[in-house]
Amino acid sequence: MSVAPGSARTPGFNAGPIVAVVGAGVVGRSWARAFAGAGFPVRLFDPSAEAARAAVATIAAELSEDVGLGLLPAGAASEVVGRITVCGRLADAVAGVDYVQESGPEDLAVKQSILGELVAATAGDVILASSTSTLDPNLIAAGSPGAVRFLVVHPVNPPHLIPVVEILAGKATDPAIVVRACEFLRQVGQQPVVLHRFVTGFLLNRLQAALLREAIALVVDGVADAAAVDTVVRDGLGLRWAVLGPFGVAATNADGGVGDYLTRFRGPLMALMSSLSPTPELSATAIARLETSTAEMIGGMPLDRLRRSRDVFVHRVRALKRELAPMEGG
Amino acid sequence: MSVAPGSARTPGFNAGPIVAVVGAGVVGRSWARAFAGAGFPVRLFDPSAEAARAAVATIAAELSEDVGLGLLPAGAASEVVGRITVCGRLADAVAGVDYVQESGPEDLAVKQSILGELVAATAGDVILASSTSTLDPNLIAAGSPGAVRFLVVHPVNPPHLIPVVEILAGKATDPAIVVRACEFLRQVGQQPVVLHRFVTGFLLNRLQAALLREAIALVVDGVADAAAVDTVVRDGLGLRWAVLGPFGVAATNADGGVGDYLTRFRGPLMALMSSLSPTPELSATAIARLETSTAEMIGGMPLDRLRRSRDVFVHRVRALKRELAPMEGG
């Protein structure tokens, strides 16, 4: 989804925020598409000018494919790509912008170095956001005079399709910067979720790893095949999780809500949670078993086709959520 | 969803399988509705005749509500209810049926006793299925002459809405009985998934507990609020999980599929999985915190309305899956 129908578009907002995306890898590229798709002018910088140009070509190809799939109106592709300007120098990319999304390599020293450049090249009210998925913002911004306007804005890949971003401020971050960042991201069509403190994997990767760990253990231990585990999620738990998170599910499972649920089922729930599998070894044998079992499930379907059908499905489910509005979000 | 549009309906199958449901609690009631909704005549027995009659009244009310919500065609409610016959004696309920779904109390001795009665009252080729969510079929059928035709068929609540059933045979179960049970359940519109051996919580409750455990820990440890955790699932992970299970997601996250993914990300994935939270204590303070945080998320929305909007959403997502057929199932 590129032109976010649910976003609160300010009349004439094309004169509004200008965005710089620093780093044109998979994440930066998808951010550029998401920002431009929501109507914002984007300046894209990568130390490799070739990488930046290739990223724009990939965005154009993806957009055309989405037009072909009926996910976007004809004409949207060139309109969105037209909002992206490749800049050969970092200073040119960030000159006069309101928001910078850094999507460089996942390395503390590199992130610190980029932040230093950004602080030097931008005015004191420009929001400096990092796409990091693993690093503590307090470490990235340690000792930086820009710490006050720096925060983590971690997207779900790909951000133009999955609308959640994780927001994590450092101890030195101005709370007003967090508020402004969240407001802007909502305009981009994103659902910002705020973490109160750093934790490995943030929310999304932790929750995903919790499910994946148990799923892997069930297959490696011979309890069931990958197809059985995936069916249980896809046609069972996932149908509910697309509309209610774990607390919403728990609340609707007992007449008195989540407190009633946890009190009433405390014993068996504690026993079940305590019986969950430890982290499996992921030996070569285990990986081979998981690969074979997954291949049996997918059959001969090419992964590209699977990805496209996933994207069409997610696009349609989001439209359904906007139509039904079962909970806020979409 | 009661009249399962995706089910493989044999022409003239109304002359086919007759089903007995033993136990008219929440699970038995929903089974009766699912079987009758798929076109099968249902005999419903409960030791309390009043409970059985109340269950039918509840089914009728639920069906009328679904007609009102546009989920079922007008007339469907009385048609479905008309297929359910309440029987005052177990022997009458199971006489001449092809399949028995036992949904009695979750107690080993009670399940063994009911199985004894069912074995005595049915012919040697009648499938005897138990809805148990916690008991090992080898224990329930230990020493029973009916062990050969006994198996666990554990539904997801409510089975008329969520189409996954977990199948677990005992060591003595005839494999042909498992095949016949799966075929029948597909006719009912269910996706049977087969477990190779008993494990606490089977697949679905384990996977759900894995996600819930981490979700609870994140809120109790003060990392984020329930609303943030639920948004990450509902507008992030859940959008994918409604179309791809954890192995499908992993396979589409690396160009070489799941083996490539697990090999390439083995280090950080193992580190993340090993950093996941242990089982939280669920003290009164923790439960109060979870309750307050969930209440802030839900706001004033009545749980009944939340359940209804969930049901409408799941119904529509299933229709979308049948239309798009992204993976098998729906």
C-alpha cells in the first residue's frame, strides 16, 4: 500500500514535511517508498550513488507490479517515484528537511558516525530517527549534542506494507520530539507503538521469536510437521491475531475480561507456559529437517509468488480493517 | 460461519454421516452448530436435559444474530437448528450414527467412563472422537476395546468460526480411522492438523502460550503497555500470520527459503530466542497491572461488541482467503 488512504492528510501538506532517507538498502528503500507513497517529498542518500539509483529503479519496478496487481491506481507509480530525489552528498540530502530516517548498516560505530554528520548538517529542530532493530538509542546518541532530537523508529519490513513502527526514545530525547515523530508517522499511515525502555529485539522481534522458537521446537522434536504448525497459525490463531492482539484475545475469552481470564486460568496457564520448549540448538541436522518440512508444505510454489500473494492478501486485509474498524488501526 | 462454503459437499450427503455430540457445554454446543451448519444431522446428548435444550436455544440465538450481521442468509438459522435433535439418553443419541464427538468435562476418569459407554453403544466402525484439550488419548483409551477407533479431535474455540482441528491418535488407533476422521472434518469445513505424539497443550495452545508469555512479561516488566503489544501483533505480525505461519514467514524472508534464513540468521536468532522472558509469576499485582493496561487499550468498548466485531472480521478474512487462495486453507 503506497497511497495510505487512512492517513490524516493535511490540506496542502505537500508544502509540509520534507524527508531525508539515509541509506538505500532494503530498509531505506522501503522507507523511501512509504514516505513518497504518503505524499511526502523524499531525498535519498547512500554513500554508493549506484546503490541509491538502483533503489529507485527497484521502487519503480515494485510500484508497477502493484499497479499490475490492482493494488495501486494507474499513474501512482510514476507519481510516487517522482517524489524521490537521489542526492549525491549527505549534506544536500538533509538540507532543509524536517525529518531524517537513518537506515545505514546495523553497526554501533557506523550509526554513531552517521548521527554525528546528521547533527552537524541539520538545524536543531530536525527529527533524527534511526531504523536500528538491535541497538540502544542511548548508546548511539551517547555524548552527542543531537541526543535531544534523536530516537529509534524501527519499521516492520516492509514498512510500505506493514504499518507498525516501534518508537524508542533515549533518556536525553525531548518528549516533544517523540510526539512530533509519532504525529508525522501517523500521517505516513503508520501505527507508532512506544517502548518505555530498551529490550533486545524490541517488541515485534521478541514476540515473533517467541512464536518461532516454539514452532521450531515442535518440528525438530517430531511433534508435528511444519505444515501442521503453519496451518494452526494461518487458519487458527492468525485469524484472531489479525484483529486482536494477545491481550484482546485474552479479554474476549472470559466474561470478566483479562483479569478474570488470568485469575481463573492462572494454574493451567502457568503450567503450560512453564512447559514451553527451551531454545533449540539449530544444528545443521535441525535446520535440514525444518527446511525439508517447510518445502513439503510450500510444494513447488516459487517464493516470489508466495510473497506477492502475501502482499495482496495483507493489502486486502488492511482495506477490510479500514472498512470494519474492529479496533483502532489498520 | 455456519454453512461452510469451502467444504467439499458430497452430492446427496444429507443421507451420509449422522453425528452425535455428547456434552452440551460451550465446546459441545459449538460443535453441534458446526456440524449442523455444514449440513449434517446432529444428535445432541447431555446428562442434563435442560443443559441440552438451553444449548439449542443459544445456538438459535447466535445464528439469528449472525443473520442480522449479514454473515448468514435469512432462513439459515431455522434450517441449521432444525438439523439438531436433543436426545434424553446417550444410547438414543448414538444409535446408528457414524461419528461421535465427545465434549464432556476435562477429567480423565469421566472421559474414560464416557468412552466405555460409547464403545458399548456403538458399532465397531463408528469413529469416537474426544474434544479434550489436555489429555493423552493413550490414557483415555487405555485398556478399552474401542481404542482402535478412538482419537482426539480438539477444536479451536469456537469451531464454527475458527476452522482448525488438532488430530491426535493413540498408539492403538487404526490409521484408517484417522484418515476417515480427517475426511469427514474437511467436509465440515475444518482444516485437520495431525500431531505425531502427545505434548502438553498440543500445538495451538502451546503456540498461543508462547506469544502470551512474552506479551505478559513485556507489560509486567514495564517495557511497553498492552496497547503497544497488541498493536504490534494486530497491525504487524498478525497481518502476516493470517496468511503465512511462522515457517512460511521465515521462508519468504530470505531468497533461499527457510534453510537459508535459519543458517544466515542463526547467531542473532539464537541470541534473541535465548533472551526471551521466563514464565512470569502472575502475582495479584502483575494481574492487576495487565488488567489496567488492557482496559486502557479497550476503552469503554463492551466485550460483547468486541467479540461480535472479531467474528465479523474473521468471517470476512476467511471469505477473502477463499477468494485469493494465498495458501491452501481458509
